[in-house]
Amino acid sequence: MKSGEAREDAEDCISQHSQLVRRWTWAAVLMLAVVTAAAYFNAAHDTLVYDDKYLNTRDFSLDAQSLVRLFQEHLWAGAGVGTDVYRPLLMLLLAVEGAIHGVRARWFHLTNIALHVITTLVLFGLLLELLRSKKGAWSLSLLAALLAALVFGVHPIHTEVVDSVFNRSEMLATLGVLGALWTAWRWGERHPVRAWASVSLIYLAALLCRESAAPLPALVLLVLIALRPELILTPEGRRRLRPVALLLVAGGVYFLLRRSALSLPAVSVILERLAIPSAHAAPAAPDVPPALELVNPSSASQRLGLVLCMIREGLRLVVWPHPLRAGYDGLGAGGPIHALAILSLVAMSAILWRRSAPGFLLGLGFFLIALLPSTRIFSSFSAQMAERYLYLPSVGLSLGLAIQLQQWLTGQRKWTIVGAMLAVVALWLPLTLSRNADWSSDQALWEREVRVAPQSARAWRSLLNVYLRGQRLADAAHICDAQLILHPQDGQLHTNCAVVYDRLSQPEKAEVSYQRAVELGLGALGHANLARFYQHIGRQSEAKREYLQAIELESVPVQKHYRRGQFLRRFYPERIAEAEAEFRRALEIQPLFAPARTALEQIKH
């Protein structure tokens, strides 16, 4: 009898313990969701800023032909801009969302905020799952996971991703990595084939949202092997890892889809689209801001130097997120040698402390692997740092922090550590709210940018574009008069300033700036802008010459047809049927190409 009563008491104790665990876990989930949402509640702007201005879900329909076309084009195909950005699943999800609630910007931003809260909660659940596998009280695991996820949820470095609709692709890719890791961790031992088949499907979906998901296999294996070394050390463990080969299938499918969709022009063609067009006609291409700031290093050593600087700046920003910028168009303080020294010191410290601080090494490894695709290290071009690149890598920060917190919280200074972490959260939360306000409009964003980076030509050029669109010509001219002296080699700035001077009826200064932009290699767009300027002031023979030069230099087929159509339409009205045929050829290549559609509508009317 006593034995039965003891068993019942034990079962009751276990039941009460389970209820207590569930109660505290749900309380932690609620707290995490509320604090994360509070950090981004003012990101629900009713405006579209930066790249998001070119989001128009009216361009998409959900019929079968349009859905297939999404997987056959790169992201900016509708703008006629050549890029290597392939994210069809992102565009499909945006199209579906637009069909549900229309094009009101606030709804897209609310979805972004919700996705960030969900990502934070999934991260918390994964961290809790990983920490429970280690020895230690469940309460300490819960507290460590909660604090680490709070740091991720309110981190100011995530404002660009949350405040930008297009950059939700980074959240979707991160959700893919977290979901794949959770699946492999939870079911990889019992059902390895089924688990890794699921991971491969998640991998393909994440890649179709954003290419930064490419290192997912390495990230999953890194965490699994670091926390379950028997997967490599025992024959049984290695057998369970064999289905990892299924990820090659997902990668192969993505590669074939991407290769068939992309037709990569020279980067000079990509970059020449970034200047704003002349004011006198329908532009040759929309004013597309740089989704990637690319530089062309002349040697492998220079490319490596850029990569090192990018990694160092990334590490600095996740630890010290100030000042935050819309674009980091410099190498940062110290250059490549300084970056190599800092990174070497960090790596050696992580290796030396691998036993006393194992989370440090794992978190650093996760960060470096996750950031690698964004550095474009295997490309002939290098991307410069942007905050959106750090969303997925910062998961490594939370992962390493959670492991260390679980270890540190067992000591006597437990509440001191908890207080320090809460102080970090309390410090970062208002910084995040302030940064959200910067993203409330293009003007707020770029006025902030020139304050924190007055040496940046890109920042001044972007603010100039804002003033142009707002018809603040006196302010725009003030920027041009000052910045053209400081940045005489910036062809895009010369083009934008030429538009300003022309609108202010200063044709001499406008012509000098247009010609200077052409001399600096702006290519077809530079000649087209100069041609429209000459036509506007009545110099027809020079305008024809520049138009023909623009057509000859154009290497993007859809743009070439468009330019021919514009040339015929402007100078040979009797050949309007030929011009219309050129516009239709452009639309046959790219049905969503807005300038050609606009030109055809103008011809009809």
C-alpha cells in the first residue's frame, strides 16, 4: 500500500512540475512577444521607403502564367534593371498579401512586425530545446533562453529588416534556418530520413526567399555536431547523418531555377541604373536605389580585404549598434590590416576559451558562416556592409549567449548577470524605437544619414533625390553646389545635379554636369539623359547623336528595345508604328516592364 501511495505521490509531483514548467514557459513566451512588439510598434508606418517605393502588387496577378513567371525572373525584372537577386517565393508571398489587403503600406509593415515577433519566438523555442539537452535546472535553461531571445528581439541592428518590406526576405530565410535546425535536432535521431527530407524542403523554400539561406546545411551541422559530438564520433551517429545528402537535391533544384532565370549583365550596367533620369521625358528606367552596393576590387587580395572589413564591421555592429546607417559605403576605421588583427584576436580568444566559454566559439562560428554569402567572397565583386545582412548571423550571437548564460547563471552572481542582460535590453529598446522613426520616410532616413555620415556621397545623393521628388529645388541645389566639389568623381551625383540645375533654368551648369557624368562612365543612361537635355533646349542634332550612342551602349535587351522606341517616337513621328513595335518587343521580354507599358499608353492617347 505504501508503495502504491509513494508512486501516486511521485506521479502527482511530476504532474505538478510539468504544469509549472508549462506555466512559466508560456509566461516567458508572452513576455517575449510583448517586449519585442513594443520595440517595433512604431515601425507600422503608412509609407514605403527606400527600395519599398517600387513595390506595387497591382503588377502581379495570381493566375498560373503570372505565378510561373515569378520563378523565371530576377527580383528587379519589372524595372529593367540587371541584378543577380532571385527571390520568387518572396514576390509570391507579397503578391498574395497584396491581393488580401491591397497596397496600403501599413499592412505590409504590420506583417513585418508580426514576422519578427514570430522569428524571435521560434528562436526562443529552439534555444530552450537546445539548452534542455544540457545538464542543468529547467528554470536556468528557461531564463537563459529568454534573455538571449530578448536580446535578439529588441536589437537595434534589426530595424532595417523589420522596417523594410522587401527585406522581410531576411526574416523568411532566418525562419527557414531555425525551422530546419529544430527539425533536425528533434527528429534527426529517431527518423533521420524523414527529418532530413523535411529539412531539404525547408532549405529550398528559404533559398527561394533569399540567397542568404545558402549556408543552412553548414549552420545546422555546426550546431548539431557542437552539441551532439557523437554524431561524428560514433558509427551510429554518422549513419544518422547520411540523409544530409538530400540537401544537395534542394540546392540543385534552386541552382537550376536560378540559372534559368538570371541573365547577368556587366556590373557597370547594374550601377548605371542607380542615377535618377532626366526630368524631360519618361525615364529610361525607374529610379532604383542600390539593393546592393557593389565595388569591383582589382585583385584577390583587395577582395579579401573588403571581406575582412565587412566581417569586422558586422561584429562591431552586433555588439555596439551605433551609429546605425542606411548604407556603410566605407571600409570602416583602420582598413584591412586592422580588420585582420581584430578578427584574429577574436578567433584566438574563442579558441582559447572553448572549454570555459563554449558558447563563444559556437556563436562566432555561426556568425561567420551565416555572413559569408553576403560578403560575395566567391564573386568578382564585393558587397559592402548593410544591417540587413546581420539578421541571420545575429542568431549566432543569441545562440552563444544562451549557452554562456546557462553556465553563468549557476554561479553566485546569478542576479547580477540577469540585471546586466535586462539593462542591455532596456538600453537597446529606445534605440530601436528611435531608429524606427528614421525609417518613417525617405527624408527622415537620409537626413539622419547625412548627419552621421557627412562624408558619404551616396547619402547626399539619396537626400538630393528626396528633395527633387519634393520639389525642394533650392535645398537640392545647395547640396549640389557643396557636394560636387567634394565628390567630383561621382557620376550619379553629377547626373542628379544636372536635373536640379535644369529645373532651376541653369542650362550651362546642367550641361556641364550631364557631360561630366558621361565622361565618368555612366554609360547608356548617361547618354540618354544628355540626349533628352539637348532635345529639351532645342539642339536636335546633338540629341540624336546622344540617343544613338545610348542605344549602341545598351546591353540589356529590354532596355535596348525601349530606347529604340523612344528614339523613333521622339525624332520620327511618322515612324510611330515602329516605335510601338519596339515597346511591344520590350514587353515580350519583360511583361512587367513599366516604362514600356507607360509609353504604349501614351501612344494610344
